[in-house]
Amino acid sequence: MSTDYTLAEIRRHWALYVTFPDLPETRHRAIANSFARRGKVLPFQRFSQAWRSAGPLMCGIDFKEGVTECVRDWWKNGLLAVEGDKSLLAATILNPTFVYSMAGEGCALNYTISPLTCFHLAPIVAQEPLTQLHLIDGMKAQFAGWCSALRGALSSSSPPILRFFVGDATVVCHSIRIFANSRSMKPGMPVSQWKTEPVQFNQWEYVDSPNPAPTSFNVIHTSNLEDSIGLLNVLISTVPLLSQEPSSVLYTESLETKGQDGVKEFEFEDGRLHGNITIMALVLGVCPVDYLCGFGTRTNTHELLLDHGGSHLAKKNMEKNKDEYHDPYYVQQIIKWKAPTSGDPIASQIRVPIPSFEPKQMGEFLFDLHQSLFPVKAAVSRWDPNADTLVEALGNSKVETHYTREAFALIVSLVRSRFQPSMDDWRQTLSVLRNRVIMASTKSNILAVHLVDWAHQMERYGLIGTEKSDMNRKQGPFRAWKKVPDQVRVILVVPKPVIDRAKLKTICEDPKLGYPPFHCDITSTATERSMFWSCLHASFGRVIRTGTEDNPQVIFEEDVKGWNGDSPLVVSFTTPYNVFTEDWGPYETISVNFGILNTPRMSKFFPGTVDRKASSMRHFSAQATDSSFVHIVPEPPLPRRRQMQEDSTVVASEPSTILVQQIGTADAAHFQLDEDCEQVASLGVRIEVTDERSKRLFSVERGKVTVEQLSACVLRVTLGGRVQDIAFPFPVVGSQHHLRLARTSGYIEVVVPPFNSQRADGMKLNPYPIIRHGSAMIPWSFHRLSLPSLPIVDRSSRVLQHLCSWLNPHICTMFSTRERAARKHGQHDMIMFVKDTILSVFTDATGMQQNRTPRQAFRFLDESMKHGSDTYIFLNEIRFDLESHTVVCDCYVMTLTLPLLALIQKEFTKFVASGEVALIPLQTGETQAWKQIMPSLVERGENSGDDGNVDGSALQMWEGERRRQDADSGFVEAVCAVRDEDGIIADVRRAVF
């Protein structure tokens, strides 16, 4: 247990489960009614979530009605069973684990929840005939398999360790980060919104244990948290916890309403990241893998093909439930993030120095980011002007309220901790940022009212300092205080009758609406000043004053009934102390107010509350002097990480033993932004020529300097016979390099543009790298597969029509919009060529086109080669890749060498002449692409029980399958015989694509 609170909550819930059967009948009836009300709501997404579990079979097979009935019956009966099943009669007691949650007692299930969502339905619905009982039995069999696998893992010599941490996801991440930096057991934040218990780590788990809990992780999966809090909030919370190993990966997930080719065309990321991908990758230290490689191994094309608007089932559902809540179909997109240098076989083996930046440019970039996060227009101007109705306009609004000034301060803090700039550079950066924000605030009332909050959060995280005099602090509420800190916490008690709890609860429980944009403002009638604070913490309960006049404190009694209780809403926020001093006017003229930001969606829930053009919908106001509603107490500072070095220079990294360094010392890369400070224009590395021989060649003999690209991030500089390797923090375009030769000053500077999908070089040199990590080899662009656990796709003639109905559209939609255009116009695109070849293998392996006989042997034909080809593929099976919603070919790849050909000439000629080998022509240069991709395809299945270098028995097993089909040519038998005698002649490996 990560915290004692976690264990306490688990015990509390166990106690609730035990006492549930003994509750009074009235409470049982109320709980049952809450589940019945939620079950009557039939949103389309409740069914479509279950359909998604079928992956590629989502389109082309009419299984949706059966799945929909299963979901509907589960919400009606509480269990998966067909009509007439005896278990339906026996199920009379509500499961208490569904009744109690952090939301309290009652039905708090997400409205889209379905028990079918967590199962892999593809191998179940691929079999015919499909019935509801067939679905249920298939899911039970999968669950039994999972239990068996877990039981085996727990009984192994190295069982997995499960650690539990009850708390908001972002709070957990920030708390672990603070502990890792400061070793503070009390990070100083509540476990979540609506709870006041502070996070306090368990001493044994994190300090005293011989194996303390980790503070960095190889794999982090964030589910679809992005939809609720925004992508940047997810990244700034999790990226600091990602380990620096090449295999480390971060997954983000979103449910998009737009049916576009977004997974493959990454332009949409600029909007969600609020910045260009390249500069955000340098700032954050991670980048989408699919963006760098130009392809992905996970698909959602089956979802894009689902026509919700024309779906017969969708229309039928809407007709049945016209008065119920409906939502559009959401397309699931999962993005895989890794460090940009981790995909470079050379750069991944060293510690690439963190780049430096131009302070003024970074200040301008941060300001642009600030303006993107906080729109300055009123709600009415954010509505979609092209919508036909007001409701549609509200639904189409792109307004985000995910980000607060504290979130921006965390982004700036991440920039500082990542780049570790000198103190002078950092001061310049913040000076530009601060001046630009202040200037913008003079032109926008929205920004002006948040300026104090912005400055306060920046100061709270140690980013900027403001001069506060110790004189005249003891004014207003601080007259009797023994010591007045720089920041205080304001607690406002909002009476129950003031706000509509039912509406607020609806907003909080709806994942599409997210957390309501609460805010408080402090207003002085004397100076007519008003400032907003958006970083609030809310809970239900009672505030009790404690402490003394010179050291006031409060304790909070939380109402465990939450939304269903009678306690007032209590909100709190931190402010600078001087907000309540004479600077703002007499203390008696100051009021503290509570409201909700006026966004289109909030206006929908609170119509008529305020003018549509106003920025706030105020719900409650209290005088700061009213101690029954307003409490002001000291606030301790946040735990600090180690101080930045006061030295004005950045500490140089240790020289690498992997990079060749014969010319001199290479500085860290320096990146320049474009004129608008929105994109990275170039990255440059300066080499100080310190080697004596190189000095003579460079300055005296004026030797020629050349540059070649070794890998995505590494260039080699050559001076005469001397070479120097330089590494960049992001893939670059080496062919477009620019040299700056300072022969008198004695340095060489190489400037290159960053890589993107429209440029050459970079990751296009090898989009399929194999990365070494210790003794392990990592297929960087591909996820690993455990082949024995992947279900086999039935390719028999009996189900061919059934197979074609879903497999054909699935494999034909693997091309992105750009690739489809290139294919149509005959343009050169290597990844498109590879995909075209894969398409040919699948169609020939299944016989889908023109009812051909399925093939199991394939020859890649390259007209540019002397013998036409040296690569043969022997298909074992087509399998479901369940996690990625796709299918893969499990096959053996053989490279035909001249020594082998000399030994099996007779069998080889007979084998080729049999007509059973499908010839697949390759495009110009495609052979080299396949030579690059094959190691990754082999490596991704390495954990499947063989070492990749398959012995003769593998092909003999395949040969046995062919013999059962009366197709014995003796070719494979001859190859196996040669391998038994001298295995180095025939290279046969198991691969998956």
C-alpha cells in the first residue's frame, strides 16, 4: 500500500460490503432504484464500446445485435446469461462492490460501462454460427485463461508486485515526482478533488523497505484521461516519471468524435499539444512513435468505417429511446510516446546532452503556449457559428477548460528542470514571458483578472520571485498573526441552497463535460479591483476553526455522503498575502466570490445566470470579514527540489565511448526557432577543434570538412583523416546540413533542419530500428507478440465468405490518406510499397480475390537482382493481434544463399515450377526496406519459444502441413537436410507482420 489512507479506504469498503445485506429496506430500495434509473438510459456508446472489442470484425459482420442484447440484458439483470438460465433466478442480491465507491453509496457506474468491453471478442465472433450463448461461453473461457495465467505468474520465482494508491491520477503522479526530487513524505496536496485527506507516503514502502517502491517506470498507460483533463496535463504529470531506458514507453488514449484519418496523419496533434510536435518533443522529451516512423502497428480503421449516422442499429436504438440521452460514436485513438533519440541505434546507447535554447525565443514560445491554453474571448463567441441549433453549437464548441494557471506553471517548471539553463538564460526567458503576459493583460480583461493568479502560481513553484516587504504585513486579517507567510489559503463555505447540486453532479459524472470550471474571485469595492483564481480544491463538509489568533488553523470534517449529503460545499485556494492588505483597499471592502467559468457547455446547464458575454457565472459572494463563510489560514510552501546551480554555465556531459571523437569537443545541440517562435527551424552542434593534428588540418592546411549521416540522430564530421560523431536530441535531415567553419576561432558548427514526415533522412533512414538494451534487443517500432497466445484465424474454404467480409476491408484500409494518394498517382513511398506487399501476401494467403487457391509459400521478386529474389516466406498461420485490433502473419522467412542454391538446385527448380509459390513483385528499392524491416519482424516474436534462428524442425512442421494438402515437392525437406548438416548455409527465421 503506497499510503496508509489507501489501506484505510480498502478496509472501509470491505466493512461496507459486509454490512450491505443488513441495510434497512428503504436504503436497499433507494440503491436498487438508482441502478434501475441508470440502466434505463441507453446511450449509443454503451453498445459501441462493446462492439469495439471485436476489433477488425466490427465491420462486415452482423454481430452487433447479439452484442447489444448482451449489454442490454446485463444492465437489466445484473449478469451475463441467456433467457431461461437458472442463474437468472438465483441472482437476487445486488453485488455490493458495485454499490460503494469513492462517490459514496448508490449507482456511480459510468453510463457507457459494459462487461463485454474488457474481453477480446474478435476470435469469438469470427466463428459461425454466432449466438448470445456462444458469446458468453467465449468470454468465460477467456476469463478462465486469464486467471490461470495470473495464478502461474504469482507462483513463479519472480512474482509480480501490485502496489495500490488511492488518489487522483495526476495527484499520484505529482506526489511521486515531488518525493523523487525532495524525498518529502508529505507532498502537500489532497489525494483528489472532493477529498481533503493529504497524500502521505507509507514509510516502509518508500524508505525502509529493502526494495522500496519505484519512482520511475518503463511503461505508463494513461487510459483516456486525456479526454477529461487535456493531453498536456497528462504529459506533464507522467513524463517526469518515465525512466530513461530505450524501451520506456508512454501510452495516451482519446475518444474522438471526428471520423478522420487522425492516427496516421498527425496534424491534429498540434491542436491537442498546443504547439508544434517537434518543439513539444524537445520540451517534453517524448514524441509519438507513429509520427517519427510514419506508420503504426495498432489500427482503428474498423471504427472509422463504422457509419454511425447510417447505422440501422443506431437508428433503431434512437427510435426506441427518443427521450433518453444519446451521444455520437467515438473513435478510439491510442498514441505511443517514446524519447526521440531512443529509436536511434547509436544515440540510444549514449546520454545525448540536453539541448540549449535562445532565451528570448523560449520566452516567446511559452507566451504563445500560454495564449493557446487560455482563450480570451467570451463564451458566446466560442460557439460554432455554422451549427443549425443552439444545442448543436454547444456540442460542437472546441472550448477547453482543462488548464489552469497552475498547469501552466508546471509546464514552465518542466522546461526548467529538463533544459537546466544557466541562471542568466533563465532570467531572460522569464523576463520575456512575464513582460508579454503583462502586456497582453492590458489589452484583455480576461487575462487581466487572472494575472495575480498566474504570478502567484509561477512564484509558488519557484519560477519567478516578487519583492514582498516584511513591513506593513500585519494588516487586515493578519493584525494578530505572529508571522505572516508569503502565501495564505482562503477557504470559502458555499451554503447548500446556493447551487443546484443535481446539475453539478451531472457535470462531474459526465466524462465529455469534465470537471466543472469552478473559480473564485476576490473583489474590492473600494479600488474596484477583481481577480480570479482557478486552482481550487472542493469538498463537502464542515469547517471548524482551531488554533489561536496569532496562528489560526482549521480542521475539516468531510461529509462521506458527498453530493447526497446536507453539508455545504467548501472550496479553497492559495493567494499571496498582500491581496488582503491596503494594496487592494480596506479589508472591510473585500469580498470572496464563487462562480463557474462561462463556457458554452456551462451556459447550457445554467441558462439565464449571467449575460452570455460575461466571463463568469457568479453563484455566491461573502465578505472577507464574515468568519462564518470565509477562513484565512497560513499555507506552507511546496517541497522544493535541489536548487539550480548558480553558475552561469551548463555542466558538460561526459564524453561518450560509442561516438568517435577525433577532432575535438562537441557541445550540446542548440535549437533555433522560426521567426514566429512556433516551430524549430534548425538544430546546431559546435565542435571545438582541440586535437593538435585536427588543428593543423583545419587552420593551417585549410582541410575540407564533410558531413555524412550515420543514423537518425547522429552525423559524422570528417576533416582529412580525422572524424567526429555528433548526436542531436531529435532526428535530423543530414543531407540539408549547413557548415559554419571558423578556422581562426577554431570551431566547426553543423546546422541541420529537424526531421518531419515531409523531409528525407531522419527516421526514414531506418523506420524499423532494432535497439540494444543490455543483452536485450528491442524492436522499437513494433510491439512484441506472444505467438502461442494469439488465436488462429480460420482460413478454411468453409468460412471463406465469412472471412472475406471483414478481413478484406480491414487490410485494404491500412493505407493513410497520403499513402492512398501516392498509390493512386504512382508516387514513390517506401512504406506504402511495403504495405502493398503485405496486402498481396494476405490476399494470396486467404484466396480472397477471384476465389483463388490459398497460398502458403511466397517469393519476393525483385527484377533488379540477378536471380530475381533471395527471400522466401512460408506461411504458418494468420493470427489475431487482439490488443492492436488487427491480424498478423505468423511465418518463416528464408534467405536463399548461393551455397544453398548449389546444393538444392534440383528440389528448388521443382518447387518453383510447381506453381504453388506466389510471386510478389517488389518496387524499386523495396528489397532494401524489407532487409531493414525483417530483423524487427523476427525480434517482435522472440519471446514465443524459439531463439529466432529456427532449426530444421520448424520448416519440417510447415512441410507436414503442406503434405496433408498433397503438395510435396521435397524443397523444404532438402533445406532442412542441409541445415542439419551445416546450419549456416540456410538462414531461416520466424517472423510476424
